[in-house]
Amino acid sequence: MNPDLSFALLAFSSLLAIVNPLSAATIFLALSAKQEPRERRRAVGTGLLTAAVVLEVFAAAGGAILGFF
């Protein structure tokens, strides 16, 4: 197997295990049950943007952060 593909599969499966989208979706639906659909979409967008920024920051600076400790 190609080493890059192997690494990509390992990274994706690790991220999937950490995020656990099935549990996150049920928790989100329970917490937003009384919200309007528009408010739910806005909350989803905010959550996705926040998660993407955190992932990008740690992807870019993760080595330096771990090297500091």
C-alpha cells in the first residue's frame, strides 16, 4: 500500500474516532430541539468554522507546540 494513502487512512480514522459524529449529531439535535431551522443552520455553520480553524491551527503549529513541551 502507498505510504501516503496509509497515512491518510490512519489520520482520517483517528479523527473520526475523536470527533464521533454519531454522538455529536444526537447531542446537537437534543440541544437544538426548540430552535428554528435557521438558528440550527447558523449554529452548525459556526461549529464547522470553529472546528476547521482549530484543526488548521494545530495542523500548522502542532509540531512547534509539542516541541515546546
